[in-house]
Amino acid sequence: MNLVLDATNYIGIVAFSVSGAIKGIKKNMDLLGVLVLGFSTALGGGIIADLLLGKTPPTNLTYLPYPTVALLSSLFTFAFYKVFSHVQKPLLYADAIGLAAFAVSGSSLAYSVSENVLLVITVGTITATGGGVIRDLLSNEVPMVLTKDFYATVAILGSAIYFSLRQLGYSDLVTTIVSFTIALVIRVMAIRNKWELPKIKV
């Protein structure tokens, strides 16, 4: 994995862990519940992606820096909740970095297994959003990615861009940087302009 993607992955792990932990605190969970939600949000998508690709045991359970960062971030959120609850805006942008990074890393991993467009886009999207889905399900809520915000769509677009560039012959490094940048820009624009997909009001 290149250094750019590795660095953004850590930013994503921290941001996702904090969002999961905050959800657990708001749901009145104890310390264990908060840690489980933080860990699941940050690493759940990657674990599912590895299992889908037959990569066992999953990297997020064997490469210790990842779960360590996820658990420590969740623990700090529990201990200093009032501080984290006042920095929602920066966390939102850190989350955007994580979303783009996870989509690209998942796509890269899938592409290394098979040059199948459906596989690459699906695994990239699951890597980026699977943890959030697990978080919401454990919180007894309909997953946010299915109900609001221009979020999972960004992961789909980022994964599709990654696949397209690799098919055009660009290297993994160039493709990673370009697709990550485009996905991040789209997500930031969605945040600032409050983009949402069409809905039928009933």
C-alpha cells in the first residue's frame, strides 16, 4: 500500500471510530458497547471486504496497528466526549477523507484479485460504508447510507473511477491518487451543498 493511502486510512479509522463511539454514547451504551461500535464502524467494512475476497484472516484483525488505533480512538472519545461533541465539523471532513480512502483501498484490493467491474465497485463501496451500516444496525436504526446524505454514492463513484483508470492502463499509484482526490472533492462538495439523492415523499 502506498504511503498516501496508508496515511488517509489512519485518518479514516480515527474519524470512523469517533463517529461510532459517539453513536454508542448517545445510545446510552457502556464502555464496552462504545468500544464495539467504534471498532465496528472503523474496521467492519474492511473485514467484510476481505471475507468476500476470500482473504482470511482479515487484515483488520491481524495487522495490529489498525484495531489498536480504532480502540484507542473510541476510548478517548468515551473519556473526552464533551470535547469530541464540539468538533463535529472537522470530524465530518475527516470522515470524508476516510470514505474516499477506504473506497479506493477496497477497490485496489478487489482489482488485484479480479478485473471484474461489479466486484471492484461492490468491494470498494462495502469497504467504505460497511462499518457505518454495522454501526446503525447495532444501534437499532435504519442504515444512514440508505436514507439520507450523498455518502454511499461517493464510494460507488470513487470505486468506478478507480476501475476505469486501471482499465485505461494507469498504474495503481496514479489511479489511487486521482480516484481518491475526485471522491474526496465530491464528498466535500456534497457536505457543503447538502446534496441528497431524490426521494419520494409519502
